[in-house]
Amino acid sequence: MRTLTRRELTAALAARQGLLARVRLAPAEAIRRFTPLQGQHPPAPYIALAARLEGFRRERLEAAIGARQVVKTTIMRLTLHLAAEDDYPAYAQVARQPRLRTWRRTYPHLDEAQVTAELREWFRTPRTNGQIRERVGGYEGVTDEPWTPVWFARTLLPLVQLPPAGHWSDSRRARFAVEPRPLPDPADAAAIVLQRYLAGFGPASRRDVAAWAGVPQREFAAAWSRVPTVSYRDERGAELLDLPGAPLPPASTPLPPRLLAHWDQPLLAYADRERIMAPAIAALKLTLSGDPTVTIDGRVVASWAIARDGDAARLRITPHADVRRAARAELRAEAERTLRFCEPNARRLAVAIEG
């Protein structure tokens, strides 16, 4: 069995995530390929696509959201994402399975089918979180914690946020509606999601995909036997699985600097994150704070932030590891590109690399 080095795994991740060379894709197809994009911070999916796509503009993603080619919703790890509309039902089904088991243990006195039908009918009119709390709070046993009624409803029904949710200037005051299509069988859904994951992040372990999806490994048990895979090992001897014929660039592949978005998916795609960040960087908990990050040679070495003052915008890069002098010119050019994308109306732009 072939052993893959850390550098080979880092190169594979960069190639599959569009971080090796930018590609030209429509937003919905890009999100399908790269997997749903983190949407906790409204501009984050736009920054993520700008790092990966050639010629990407904000209005293209907003148009895809308006056309319902892309939906904003809560799925993996109980956090907000932008998902390709065609794939959303599969992600929703996988994400809800552990919550559904908890729901059934918590509310054994409620008729699940009846409550689901009642809420589905009620959601024929789009609803806010405040309205959901008031309506669902009427069911026996639903406590008055702010998020209990919301998760009650989101577990029973696949709820999506209606536009302008998902726009760059999303106010986070969403209205929710029910996804009208029936969800796939859980085993079918898990197979779809597993294929998307391996295409975007493989080779990876069974533990990796479960950690990324935020569900127990059991949710993918049947999918592993249904999705054809090939096996590798990492340098520690752990088994990694992948789709046959998926890209595996050589370890020597040059990996250009990239500015990633808040909670960008490659940072959250593995239980073992060695291929995207060294242990010393992982200890900084950037995946908890959500600081947008900088990769050089495919791994996180810094974080970045933009400050706006009148008609001037400044992007500051804060290194957390050595930034090779030879990489600084290319990094500065990439930072200027990101700054122009994020602050298109600023008249004066500046990039500062600390240290």
C-alpha cells in the first residue's frame, strides 16, 4: 500500500480545493465541487470563492442565491453554510440523523409524523426565529432556552434561509422556509456526501469525514461499502481512503500563497489537520476564533484582517510562523487582490505584512 507524505497530502488538498490554480466555474458548480462553504460570516463564502475562481464577482453568487441554485442553511457541525441546491437534501439528511435520534429520545410523548405535518403546513408562510420560538414553544416538553425550539423545528424539517440571506451584506435576520423536495434515504444521502467529501478533501480517514460532517462515524458506515475507494497510508501508518483516479500531485508541486476566508473548509475538513496547519499553528485555535488565514506552501502561516478608514482600506497580515522572504512578493500580490475584492470602493489600498 502506498504511503503518502505530508507534502503530498497538502498538494492534493490544494489541487482539489482550487488553491493550486484558479478555475472558471459558476458559483453553484464551484460550491458543489469544493463542498458547502462556511457562511457564519456573511462575506466568507465570497472570499472563499475569490481565492479559488478566476473572474469571480460578488453579484454572480448573489444571482445564484436569488435563482435558488445556491441555498443558505444550517447543516454540517450545526453551522451556517452555502450549499449547491442540488446537493442540499443529501447534506441535510446526513446532518439531521443524530439530532433526530436525540429528538425521539427527548420527546417520546409527541407524534413525530403529526408534529412534522403541522409544522410543514405552518411554514407555508416563511417564518423568523422569533416566530419559531413562539410556535414550537407550545409543544409539551419544549423548554424555554432560546435555541431549543429552533433546533426542534430544524431537526424535523429541512429549513433554508430565503434571500437576501447569503448575500455579502446579509443582515442575519433571516426568514425560513421548508425545502420542498423529499430528502433522500439516509444511506443514499451518506453516499452522495461521502463522494463529495473525498473529491474535495481526499485522501482521508473515516474519522476525518465524520469530524468534517459533525456526525458519528456510524452515519457513513454503509456509504463506505457503496462508494468505490482506493487505500493509502499516511506517514504515521493511518489508513486513508480516496476516490480512484483522484488527483495526487507530487510533493514538489509549487503551492502559491492564498488568503482563505473565515472558517474556510480546508481548515475544518479533518480530525487530523497536519496537512493544512502545523501543530504550533493548530494550538492558536484559529478555527474557533474564525480569523481568516494565509497559506504559504499549502499550510497556514498567518492570519489577516482588513481595516477601513474613510476612503482608505488596509489589509494587515499577522504571521504565526516564518514567512519565507522568497514568498513575500507573491503573498503581497495575493493580498492586494483580496483587498481589492473585499473593498472595491476604496480609493486607497495598502497591504502590511508584520514582522
